[in-house]
Amino acid sequence: MTLRDLPPATHDLIGIGFGPSNLALAIALQELASAGRPLDAHFLEKQQDYHWHGNTLVSQSEMQISFLKDLVSMRNPTSPYSFVNYLHRHGRLVDFINLRTFYPSRMEYNDYLRWAAAHFAGQCSHGEEVVAIEPDGREGPGGRIDRVRVRSADAQGRERVRMARAIVLSTGGTPRIPQPFAGLQGDSRVTHHGGYLNWITRQPCASGKPMRIAVIGAGQSGAEAFIDLHDCYPSAKVDWIVRGAALKPADDSPFVNEIFAPAYTDVVFEQAQAGRDRLIEEYLNTNYSVIDADLIERIYAMLYRQKVSGQFRVNLLTRKSVQAAQAVTNGIELTITSASPGDDASTESRRYDAVVLATGYERENHRRLLAPLASYLGDFSVDRDYRVRARSELAVPVYLQGFCQSSHGLSDTLLSVLPARAEEIASSVHDALTAQRRWTAQPAQAGGTQAIAAT
Ligand SMILES: Cc1cc2nc3c(=O)[nH]c(=O)nc-3n(C[C@H](O)[C@H](O)[C@H](O)COP(=O)(O)OP(=O)(O)OC[C@H]3O[C@@H](n4cnc5c(N)ncnc54)[C@H](O)[C@@H]3O)c2cc1C
């Protein structure tokens, strides 16, 4: 009998994805267990081993957040999982202090996260992609669903089923592919920035052959790709195509930064939806379509040096919008128009050997994975504790991390509130499961919503 033939294991909690959000949760759950409130939690991660946005880790990329906002310090500065302890354990604390920075490289932060994740190796199954979360066929006492089936598949397509009494879904974003490129998915000449490093090493410019490459998108990823292509691939000619008239800096000034404080989550959540939307809109320039100011300086200097030398290998094309993209025999042809309405609406065609889409991420994959539970979960709106509001028949609490920006604010998709959020969710799961066990003997009140969260 193989492992796959055994009856499915049941866990108190299954966490989907093992990025920073669920890693922070694993740490919070360990603290809870030490305080006498243990839970049997298991995490499923589709990557074969730990990488944090591994295909974007170009050598010059730096964190956009202080190392003090690591997985745990803001909640528990004495935790062994702090970034400072990581440095200490690796013999680099003094050297890091000498760097005099709050912003480690993303490579180092990835190494920190890997180190922290290794402590939870026994609680995470890597190389398993969750494909669906379904109601258990069996109804519990009073007609309630008190377990869900979590179906995953490994790289060979072999399926495995586990049962869970609670779910925390933290699967991150999925690449946003603009409409003109929708038909080019799978074309090896086009990549989203999320797959950049693996892709660029297979391009002709990696072995010194000439190439023309377009980078699309005016945010941090576009800037990083543009600099990397300039610095590391001298045979590449690069056009960076952006809609705006200028590259804009991310606002990380101190007063504005207060919106990323854990307490600000309450400020956003307590508003009616229109107020939340206003707050989010007001501070979009902290995170979306903006670039770290020091990278902007670097890019400006780079372009200035080209003016001095008279040799133009990389170009920034502003106020341009890609209307269409077509695969042709010798490249990808882009139809590009001036983006601003008052301009002479000129349209031009440009051909490139390859295209990098630095076009951001969508946060929708929770809907796909939870689709079998949709009739219980309604519109996927969440309570303050990140628990999806559900019909009372679903006794399994479902939590979302990274999909709650519209209710919890801009920090939801970032690292800033991980320690506080992890503790809130850990504690809420514990309370919900305690209530679930208490209610197994009682009849359900069909049709209600969120009755199970009421104690
Ligand atoms: C290039 C880049 C740089 C960034 N830099 C910063 C920064 O400096 N500061 C900051 O605050 N934020 C930054 N962010 C935002 C980023 O969202 C957070 O840093 C952080 O990664 C969020 O953690 P997460 O665990 O919610 O999501 P993710 O880190 O995306 O992790 C999700 C995990 O779930 C796994 N997964 C997905 N689907 C499945 C499935 N079906 N089954 C099993 N596993 C699955 C993925 O493989 C992944 O490991 C950056 C984002 C990117 C893309």
C-alpha cells in the first residue's frame, strides 16, 4: 500500500502556499502552541523548495521595507525567527550593521525566509499544487460541513487528498497579462517579469547575441528589468515602454508610511466601502506604478551617460501604449500609440525579438481554488479577522491573506503587517475550532451567515 492509498489525513488547519504570509502564520501558531493552545497545522506549497519571487531576484534588487518589519519582530522582538537573529546565526550581524541600511538585498531576504522556513520543514509539503478545496461529501452533526477536502497535485500530476477543519489561503498574486498579449501566452519570446531570471538566461543575449527587447510597465519590476538588461546584457537593445509622461517615485516618506502600521488596518476596515476605496486610492502611489527614488536616479544617470557618449542602447519611451501584439516570423510586432489624448494620435509598429511584461499581479486565484465552496462563501468578503463570511452550514473557517486589500488596506498584499495578521488569524482559527468542537452536538440553523463565528 502506498501513501496515496491511505485514508486522507485530517489536519486542524491546512495553509495553502508557504510564502511569507503562511510562514509568519506558522511562527504565530508555534507561539500559540507554546502558550498551551496547540493546533495541528500543515502547509502545501507548489514550489519544490523555498523561493521568494525567485525568478525576480536580480542582483541589484533591494527590499522596499525595513528589515525590522520581518516575519515576527513587530509582534515579538524576542522571537528566534527575527532577521537580526538570522544575521547573528550566519555571522553577519556586525557586517550588516556596517552597511548602515534598513533595506537588505532581496537575495538576502530570500535567504532569511528560506532559513526561517527550514525550521518548519516537517509541517510543509513542497511540490504540491492545491487544485481545489471542496466540501467533504460527509455531513457532520446537524447537517454542517465540518471538514473540507484539499486536493493537490504534484509535478507528475499525481493527486493527493487531505482533510482540513480550517483553511488559510495565502497563494499570492498571479501574473497580470494585458489584453494585447493574451494570445501570446506560451510564446517563449514573451515573459511576465515573474519568470524573468529563468527566461533571460535562455535568450540569445545571454550568450552575447544581439537582441531587441521591449519592457512594458512603469513600476518597480520594469525598472529592475531595465537596469538588469542594461548592466548584464550588453548585446541587448532595450526599449522601456511606459504610458505615463515620467517615471514616478514611490512615496515612502514617514507620515505616509504610517498607513502600513498594523493599527491602520482598523482605520481602513472601520470605514464604509466608499471610504475604504478612497483611502486606498489616495495612497496608491506607495506601491503601484511607482519606483524607488534611488532607482529613478540611477536610471536617469544611465540615460544621461548615453547622451554624453552618443551611443543609445537603452531607451525610455514615455506616453506610449501598446494596442496590439502579434507574433511574426522574426519577432513580436507591437502596435504602439501615443498614450495621452491631446497628442497627435500617432500609431507606429515596432518589432522586437522579445518582450518583458512588467505589468503586475492579479489577486483572484482564491476564487478559483474555493469555487467548490462558493455557494457557502458568497462574495468572498471577509471579517476583520480575515475570515471569509460564510453560511452557517459551513463550519470550516476559511481565511484569506493577500486578498483583502479592498477591506483591509494597501498593506494586505505586502509584508508590513505579517506578524500582527498572523497572530490575529492564529488566534481566530483556534477560537473557531474550539467552537466547532463544542457545536458538533448541536443542530445547525440553516440559512444564517457566520453564526459559527459568533462566540
Ligand atoms: C518581485 C516582488 C518584490 C516584492 N518586494 C516586496 C517588498 O520589498 N516589500 C513588501 O512589503 N512586499 C513586496 N512584494 C509584495 C509581495 O506580495 C510580498 O512581499 C509577499 O510575497 C506576500 O507573501 P504571500 O505569502 O502572501 O505571497 P507569495 O509570496 O506570493 O507566496 C505565495 C506562495 O503560494 C504558493 N502557491 C500559489 N498557488 C498555490 C497553490 N495552488 N498550491 C500551493 N501553493 C501555491 C506560491 O508558490 C508561493 O510560494 C513584492 C512582490 C514581488 C512580486
